[in-house]
Amino acid sequence: MKDKLVKIMESFGFSYEEGPEIETEENNFDMLNIRKNHPARQMHDTFYLNGDNTKEKYVLRTHTS
């Protein structure tokens, strides 16, 4: 089903790109200039993955360019 949907969307001029599904908070928000108090950073809009021994926050990728 996924392949069929990809082919349909490609026929409309879209392209299918693959990449990591888990990103750092920096890559997902900061590099896109999404401010610290933006609603997309709230817990009900973004799935945060907490590592025990890390300062860096990981999130499931929510934004694409």
C-alpha cells in the first residue's frame, strides 16, 4: 500500500525522501529557527525521548523543510 501511495504522489510531482526518524531537539527545532516558546515544542505536540545520561534532548522528527 505504501508503494502505491508513493507512486500516486510522485505522479503529482512530489518526491519521496527517507531520513532519520529520531532527531536532536537542535536539528528538529533550533536549526529551523523555531523559537523556544513555540507551540510545536510543547509535550502534547512533540514526542520527546529522554536519555538518562545525556544533556541532548531527542525527539521524533516533526518538521521537514
